[in-house]
Amino acid sequence: MTRTLTLMRAGFDPTRHGALCALGGILLFNLLVTPNFLHAQTLFVNISQVATIAIVAMGMTLVISTGGIDLSVGAIMALSGALAPLIFLSEFAAANPTLGLVASIIVPILVALCCGVFNGVLVSYLNVQPIVATLIFFISGRGLAQVMTNGNLQTFTNPSFSYLGTGKVLGLPFQGWLVLLIAVVLYWMVTRSVFGRQLLAVGGNERAARLSGIPVHRVKIGAYVICAGLSGLAGLIVVAINSASDAARIGNLMELDAIAAAVVGGTLLQGGRAPIFGAVLGAVIIQLVKYTLLANGIADEVALIAKAGIIIAAVYLQQARKE
Amino acid sequence: MTCAGFFRPGGHSFGVWVVLVAMILFGLLRYENFGGAYNISSFLNYNAMFIVISVGMCFVILTGGIDLSVGSVAAFTSVVAAYLSPYGIQVALPGAVMAGLAIGGLNAVFVVLMRIPPFIATLATMLGAKGGALVISGAQTISIDWELNFTKLGMEKAFNLLPWTIVITAVVVVGLWIVLERTSLGRTVLAIGGGEDASTMMGLNVNRAKIFVYVLSGGCGGMAGVFLASGFGAGQPLEGVGWELSAIASVVVGGTLLTGGMGSVGATVAGALLLGLVFNILNFENGRGVISLSAYWQMVIRGGFLFVVILLQSHLARRSKGATQ
Amino acid sequence: MTDLIKMTGIGKSFAGIVALQDASLAIRPGEVHAIIGQNGAGKSTLIKILTGVYRRDAGDVQMNGTPLAITTPREAQDAGIATIYQELSLVPLRSVTENVVMGYEPRTRLGLIDWKAAHARTREILARFGVDVDVTRQLGSYSTAIQQLVAIARAVSLDAKLVIMDEATSSLDDQEIETLFSVVKGLKASGVAVLYISHFLNELYQICDRVTIMRDGQTVATHDVAETTKLGLVSEMLGRDASEIQAAGLTALSGGHGEPGEVLLEAKGLRSKSGLRDASFTIRKREIVGLGGLLGSGRTEAARAVFGLDALSDGQVRHHSGAALDTPAQAIALGMGFLTEDRKADGIIPHMSVRENITLALLPKLTRMGAVDRERERKLVAHYIEALQIKTSGMEQPIRELSGGNQQKVLLARWLALEPEILILDEPTRGVDVGAKFEIQSIIRKQVADGLAVLLISSEFEELVEGADRIVVLQDGRSVSELQNPGITEGALIGAIAHHHERSAA
């Protein structure tokens, strides 16, 4: 009994039953209507597409659970996605291919982490509202990426780097496994670790958390840093999938997808809850809706309206349950 | 505080006026044509839509809410205006504004009746309006015949003085300033941001005021859509991306608390002008040929600018907090 | 005489849980009427039905003999019922004038607000209460007392026939309470009825004419105050026998009997931006040190400074270990705990379970390689639920579902679980019903006997006088004198506070 309760509150939130039903509905609809839905190819396409949303959504979930929000995720994706090819296409990387490859993965993520520290410090130490604090990178981050690349499209052929987005493990896309790994680690963190407990406490009642000796500032910065790091990783994956990097497009509108996925997954906007697997589920639903409409010849634009409907429905259900 | 005028020395928003004046002085001294009629007119003409949506956004933020849909609403209504333009401006303008009001009304239903957090509700209408704009336009810009009287909005001068766009903007700004400072509805908007429960307990009509701000913001988005269509001579379904954040930035730069309860229309206009001036001055600087910054730098500089303003505000807030204790 | 307000047979339930059942209330014109009852007795619910915040499920409300149908607070105001709630129902960010005239602004001929007239009217009304402030300034820049008076001014300006005051004095000091009482008497003299809700029984005898007692969602009785005794009221509130209560005493702290040990903490010449000017005191093992003084004398501020919450501009806090003490985290690491005054804002984490709330401060000590040691955690929590008799359906129940008294016990457990050396208790029994209060006091006393040192802040003189071994009297941020138990009486404490008052006045 206590065990199921813990599970319910940490990951398997009751509000998610709605999400599960929605998922079932979409799958059923596809089985009946969409041609060739039960094809391995369909699975691959969807997994490789959903991975970036899911990764960012998990980070977003952590930030929202502290009562914050991170609008800069898309811009940070662009930043790291623009950096990676710059590094492995440089002369240094031509001379040291292995080192270059490693640097092209590590440096962008480090830069992303720094952005997270920046966001976190503004929100915690300077007490700036999260929407405003992350607005700074939202506006300027993509600009920086474009300045670095002069706004050019960078194309490349680098199989080792592209493995991030096109590789397969046990027949399934590499990034799918990555999502699973990250989800398990974060789930453990939220439910079992001290940091996770502190995170939820800060989101639940910041003043009480501070009085109980919890390092509120550090916990918040931690959430923004993790979110930014995951965004950086997602940026690399997008670039790897396309073997091309366009700073104007990488992660465009990702903040909306990530927030939507987190909310559909049962994250409370007020904070205090971080359903990690919920975020993944939310990402899957959003991706499947997009796919379903596309596969049935319905324009991309209508998918936007559908997404809007899903968000409203999900939050309304959450709200109705509470009252 | 109560009979605060447009300018409010010592208030939360004093800094924005100082910086604005400083930047204008800088521009006047440094660039020859900065103070010229052409620059002023085209600057205001271009920024009119941002001013209008920022003022609408200001009202929403004053209640402690937020409206992320304004950019998409402008895109959507610019398409509506373009389709209606053959019937003349007397149909296209009200039609587009009505479309904006309707989307604002939808936001109000979500936020007030369904109790969905404003951030999420308007996020959804943002996606929906964007989708709607793309659907009705077929994802194409809808060009407007330059012969039609609709496009004169941005070019023809009212009473041979100022372009209509600027006149309309001025009327909207002054009208809303009066609403906020001198009417019961405006004071209710401020009270809600200061404490929604307390406002209810005081017997104020909280729901009516909240519905008002979202509908108003939608209407402002609609007006901006009209300006957009007339300025470019086309309905622009792909425009409006990031406008909501520019508007929020203007409101914040103007010293309005994002949590609501304090702020003013005048300072918001100043904030919008300030952010617009950054571009304007950058253009002049590029024009002098000393430095050459790509358009991408503008975004970086804007972000940097926002950062500085935020630092200043946070510093000021700390100081004033220390003083009262 | 027709009753001004007559509520009969009122029933109300929330999500199937009955809050009111056949409750009734009758208020006569121009009387001061009190409602008392334990937490959860249904006082607030009854009032919120009267003021249109909630809708009743059953029953009848009449005003001057005619049925009253109120569905919103606005309608209540228009009918002449004004309410001043426990949590101030004003908007601190807006000006004093706005808070008084909001919703009823004077207009110019154009239909716009006439600010000049509004300011003038506000000044005039406030002057009646002897309040002279800049009405254009933010309300929040004034003291709670003035805010409270502004709330009353608003009520009066609306030509109220009934003014409801919900815990109006809980954040006022004695002088401010006096002002408030004179305002209440003034209202009464002008024929306005006042409905007065308070936890402080003493106040009833000072200003109230009649009292209605509620228990478990029902009205137990209504008496003329003059015909009641304090003991009688308490026994009716509790539903317990009067003699039983008397035998137990009114509090369970009984200080002054133990033998205090060595000095654990010494505060010297504390000065801070938050209002401390020169506060000094020591805390020793096995004793309860009370901080006495009026509201605003620096009691809570002193506690916050000792716990590392507010920065000191001068003076020092010396812990016996010699370690630095600048943040709550450091204080906790040194074996200190701080049970705060505002349970909701500073204490509970509503979404979290009883278990997670209890172990919150203990987390660093429950860590095994970055993870929470769940087995130890459960054992510990089970122990405290048992020891403190916390009424909960299980340790996984969210704390927000518990009653006020049980929430307070959970928070007490949070600090006791640390096995602290020093525990700061700021109003440990405020807003807690009488039964739980007694239990909490016994727990504290037992812990002190086992060696705990307690710094106690309480607005209830009884708790302080009976409970503390020593009382340090604070005045305007300065420690002015110290009283030693046994031997402290309420009169002595009041004298110590008042004595200094006179001196500072001279």
C-alpha cells in the first residue's frame, strides 16, 4: 500500500491515467486508420523523433517541479547544435579526429551547462522570475548561435558523430535507449536521492525548505543546469540526425513542446511534483499526434491546433481533479 | 501612487524613462538623421504594433496573468485583414480586431471559466492561432492590392500630420491609460494582481476584470495584425514568432511586476520604445560603416539589454526593500 | 426586538465531509457578539456562508426578519455586512485610498474616478479612528495595525450594519488592540453590530455582549458574556467537564522546577536591519527561555537572527562549539531547530507526505551515497507518529489533509527527529485547538526534562508565565529585563513590559 502510494506520487500520478487513455486512443486509431502503422519503420521514425522532445521534457519537468519554467531550452539546443560541427570541422579536429569528436560532444554540453548556471543564478540568487530570466537566452541564445555560424547551414559527413542520431542498438535507435537511460537515472534521482527530495521540497514550499536547512539556491541551480545540459544533448542529437546544422531551426519552438509534454505528463505548474516517466509519456503522445495527422495527409498546421487542444484538455483534467 | 501620471519619478518605472531619454539624446547627438521626420515617422510606424500588444500584455500581466498568444493572434488577424481588405478598411479593420477579440475571448474562457493557468491556456491558443493562420492562408502570404484603401493606413497621414497607424496607436494608448488610472475596472485590474482573494473579498468583480484583460489583449493583437498587414501590404501567417516575448520584455523593462499589482501603461510604452530604439540605433551605427553587425547580433544585444535591465531592477528592488525595513 | 441577523438550521459539507450541521446564530442590532470554538468547529464556514463566500446546503438566513439571499461577497457588502478577515483582505501593493474606496470610488461627471474626492474621503474616515497617514502611499508600507484599521475604515465607509472581525487582534500589540477596541465600542455606540471571532477569551470579557459557542459544526449555546466564566466557556468548547480541566491546569508547561545546565548559546548585543537594536540573552541546557514583549518588540526577529536567517549588523551569536552560525543549514548542523510561527507559509510542504515532512531537515543525516536511507526513515517516522500521537491515516498521507494541530505535531517531529540541543518555538500552539495545545506543551516539557533547551515565543501570557523558566523581556528590539520562575505572574510580566514603556516615554 505505502509502496504504490509512493509510486503514485513520484511517477505514476493519477492524473496520468488520462494521458495513458489518450495514448491508447491514439494507438487504436492508428491501428485502424493509418496505413502501415504496424511497421518497424514507423517505430523507428517515431522513436528517433520523440527522443529529443522527451529528453528536453524531462529537464523541463525538473525545472517546473521547483515552480519555475525554462523558455531557453530551444535556444540552448541551437547553441550546442551549432557548436558541435564548428568543432569537428575545425583544423584541430582534422588533425586529431578522436579528440575532436570527443570535444565536439563535450564542449557544447559544457556550454549548455554554463547557460543553465546562468539561468539558475538569475532565478535563485537574484530572485528574477523564471519566465524573465530564461527569456534572456531565449532571445539571445539563438542569435549567438547564428553569429557563430554567420547564419550558414553547416553540412557534414561524420559517421561517428551521426551515430548519436542514426545509430542502432539491438535494432532500435540509439537515442531511444538514451532516453530510457536518462529517464531511469532521473527517476531514481527524484524518488530516491536526497537531491530529488530537496527539489520537490523547494517546489512545494520554498520558505519551509530554506528553514529546514535545504540549500534552496543550489537545488534550483541544479534543476536549471540539468535541464540545460539535457537541452544541449538534444541539440546534438538533432544535428546528428540531419547531418546538418542550421542555427535558425534547431530546437525551434522546443520550449513549447517540452512544456506541453511535461504538463500532459502530469507535472503541476505550481511545482512540487516531477513525474519523469510522465514527461516521456507526454512527449510520446505529442509526437504520435503529429505523426498520426501527418501520416493521414493532414497538414502540419492542423497538428498545431491539435496540440493546443491536447494541452488544454490535459490541464483542464488536472484542474478538474483538484477541485 | 493613485493619481500617478504618465511619468512617475521615483516610482518603479523611473529608470526606463531615464534610459529612454539618454538613448534618444545619444541618437540625436551621434546621427544626423536620427531626429528627422522620416526616421521618427518610420520608427513609430514600425513599432506601433509592438506598442499596442505590449500595452495589452501590460493589462494581462497586471492581473498576475500572461498572454503568450498575441504574436500568433497578430499573424492570424493579418491574414483575416488581408482577406477582408477588398471590402475596404471599414470592414477589414473591425473584422480583424473582432477576430483578435474572439481569440482573446477564448483565452478568457480557458483562464476564467475553466481555471487553466494563463501560461498554459495562452500557450495553447498561441499554437491554435498559429495553426489557424497557416490553415486559412494555406501557409502563404496573402498579398493585398496596393490600390485598396486598406494599405493607406500605414502611409496616408491623418489630418496631414501623422500616419494613421501612429494616431490609432496613440488613441489606444491614451484610452487604456485612462481606463487603468481612472476607472473602477482599471483599479480592479491592479487590485487583482495585488491579491486576487483579497479582491474577491472586497466585493470586486474579479472575473469580469480578468475576462476584460484577456479580451483586450486579444483585441490589441488584432490591431497589431491590421498594422502588420497594412505595413507589409500582405497577410503574414508566418510572422509574430517571439512577439509575445518582446511584449513581455517591454512590460518588464517598463518596471511592471510580473506578479502583477503594480505598473503603468506609460512605462510599458517607454519599454517598447526602448527595445525598438536598440534596433534603430544599431541600424544607424551600421549605416555609418564603422562597425558592421549582422542582424543576428541584434537579438544578442536585445538579450544583453534585457539582462542589464533585469540586473538593475533586481538591484533597485533590493535597495528599496532594505530602505523600508 | 428583531434580530439583525438570524441564521437557523445551517448545513454545509465539502466533498462529503460535514462542516456544519444545524448550526445557528442570532445577532442583535448594535451588539458585540462573539463566536468561539476550537479549530474546525465551523466558525469560519458559518461566517463565509453569511458573507457569500460559500453557499449553504441547508438552512435559512434572515436579516431584520426578511430572508436574505447572498451569493457573492459583493452582495453581502451591499446588504451592509462587511468583513475583516484573519488574513488581511486588502491589497498591500495598492494605496490606502484605493483599499478604502475600491469598488465604490467617487466619480467625476465624466464617470471617471475622482481621486481628489477619494483621498479626501479616506482621510476623513481614517481621522475618525485617529489615524493620520499619507493615503496615497502603498498600504503595505504601513504596520499591520494600521492595515487592520484601514480594513475597518473600509467597512465603516460602506455603511455597514454588521462588521465581522475574524481574529482581528491576532497580529496586534496591546496598544493597537486598545485602539481597535475603542473603534469597536464606537461602532457599537453608533448602532453597528460587531461579530467578533477570537481565540483569546480575555478579549471577550472586555468588549463582547454575548457569545455563541460552536463545536463540531454545531452551535452549542449562546450566553450573555456577563453570565459566563472562562472555565465554563472552555468546557463548553471542548465538550469536557469543567472540573476535569481545572485539575489539569490551563497549560501543561509548568516551568521553573528543573535545574538548568550549562550555557549552550549566547546572544550578545544583537542588532539587525529587521529591528533588533541591542538584544542579549543566553540559552542553557534543560531550560525554557521565554521571550516576552509586545508584537514588534523583536521576539521573532531575535529568533530568526539566532537561527541564521537574518543578517546581523552588529553583535554576535556565540554557540558553545565555537562554530559559525550564519545560515539555517549551519544552525541545523549545530543541533538547532526552529518551529516557525506561520505553519502554512514557513512550515508544511503541502504536497508531501507526513513522512517526507518529518524527515525534511534530517535528510543530510539520512543519506547513504546520495540516496535516502528509506528503511531508517520509515522507522524514525513511525516512532514519532507514535510518540507524538499524530493522528494520520498513515505516514504516506499528504500533510495538507491533516488538521492544524496534527500538522503542528508533524513539524515538531521534524525538529525533534534531529535530536536538537536547542529548539526555537515561535507561537507553538497558535491556531491549534485546546486538546492538541495541551499535548504539544507536554511533549515540549518532557523533552526539556531530557536536556533540551527551548527558546519560547508566545503571545499568550499564560503559556509564557507558566511555561518558561526564565523570561527575557524585549522592548523595541532591546532586551530590557529578565524574570525568573518560579514566581513570575502575569501581572509581573505585564509590569516588566509596561515599566520600560513608562521609562521610554519619560
